[in-house]
Amino acid sequence: MNLNYRSLGWRLVLIGLFTVILQVAAVSQVKVFGVNADLVPLVAASVGLICGALPGAVFGFALGLLLDFALVETVGVASLILLTIGYATGRLRELRDPQGAIVPLLVGAAATAAAQIGFSLLTFLLGQEVPLGWALLWELLGTVAFNAAIAIPVYLVVRRCLLSVLPEDPRRRRRRAYTTGGLSPLSRS
């Protein structure tokens, strides 16, 4: 059991490093319809949905800290936002246990909207320039739509990376059919 948690931690570290490197080096350079994808809130939300609230919050904080250091921005802004996203999606998993196929899409769109609005609000509160108006609205809606389109593949990749090291969830265990072996007085012989 201890080996699984150690292996889970190393996989989360590798996923976080790969996500930040991919976001900074490649994804942020490609624009589609004037907006670019933001993998970071999608990965934080996916880890929260797969692992739970506490691992989601810790992963979101570490991912935000790594992103702030990589982009040389105000340290703690991304950490606060991604911690909230990881924790909220983890609590959603723990309280509701959503099983639908569309859940990663909805959670990804909500996480992206929360990240975009949170970044804009915290940037404004810190006294930095925020382009208010149609430019901010277009970037917000475009990024949410673009991230919603790629949310399910990102969730599936993260799930594929983490599923083998997660402990078995007793709620998802399939029940065996009850068989009497012919000893029941109700069964026909």
C-alpha cells in the first residue's frame, strides 16, 4: 500500500513537470481563433477528479508554484487558483462520485473559467494592467470553449497515467451475483 502512494507521488510529479513544460514551450505558442489552450487547469481538475480533494489540492498548489516560477510571475497567484480548482474537483468526486462521460468536459470548462476569472481578478487586485472589455471577454470565452473541446482527451491521458497506481475504490467494486447452489426452496430443480 505504501508503495502505491510513493509511486502515485512520483507520477504526479512527472505529470506536473510535463504539463508545465508542454504548456510553456508549445501550447502557449499556438493560437487558434486568437486564443490558445490552457492545459494547466485541465490537468489540475483531472487529478482532483481521479485522486480526490487532498491530492488534487496539493497537486494544484505545486503545479501553480511551478508555473509561476517557469513564467517568472508573481509567486502564489497560480498556486492559489489551482489549489482551489484541485480541491473543488476532488470534493466533487468525494461527495457526488460523478460517473457520466460528459463530466470531464463540464468540469474542464468550469475549471478553465474559474482559472481565467481568478487570474484576471487577482492580477487586477495586485495593481497590474488587465485588458478590460471585449478583449478579455473574447479571451475568456474562447479559452473556455477551446479547453472544453480538449478536456476529455486530457482527462483520459491523466487517468491512464494514474489508474494503475491508485488504490482500489470500494464503491466501484462490482458485486458478484448471489448464487444459492441449488439449495434454495424457491429454485426449480
